Amino acid sequence: MTHAPARSIEIALVGMRFHVRVGILPHERELPQPLEIDLRVRHPHGGALLDYRRLHAAANDALRGDPVELLEDVATAIVSAALALEGVQWARVAVRKPHVALAGPLQYAEVVLEGSNA
């Protein structure tokens, strides 16, 4: 008897936009700034459905609260929140900050983080 191979499905929410107090400069800790976030997760194909609204809410909830200093902190909070959802086996987040105080042109700074429950 052969067994069907284990399969997973990947869901992506791309280009979510939030306003967050993030950075090390005083004004960054006081005034919310735009962040763009891509979130990808994998869960078992054929398992319980994963409502996209729950993924968006997990990202949004992870961004609430006190200001954070680093984009890495934002990414960690979102990956942790996504992995806490039932059935999520793997999560990858890209966090982009378009307004970075650097001495030259820059489209955005980006941090990418992934994690798994394996």
C-alpha cells in the first residue's frame, strides 16, 4: 500500500500596509511611520482552512503596543504570531520601511525572517 505524499499549501498576503512607531531616533518613536509587510505561511493541504483575516489580524496585533527600535523586532513578532495560528507550520515575513534616515536615496530598508514549528 502506498501513502499519499505529505503536502502543504502556501498562503501569501503581499503589500500589507501599517503605520507603526519604529526606529531609534526620537521622532521615529513618537510618530507612526508606514511599513509594508509581506507574510507567507504554509499549512497542511487538506487540513483545516486558514482564514486570511486571521493572518492579517495576527500581523496587525503583533504591531500594537509600545514603539520598537528595530525592524527585526517587528519581523520576529509577526512570525511568532503567525506560527501560533493553528496548523501553521512555517512562516516568512518581509518588513519594509520606506522612510529611513540615511544620507542618500533609498527606496526602503527591508528585513526578512522565517521560522517554523518543525
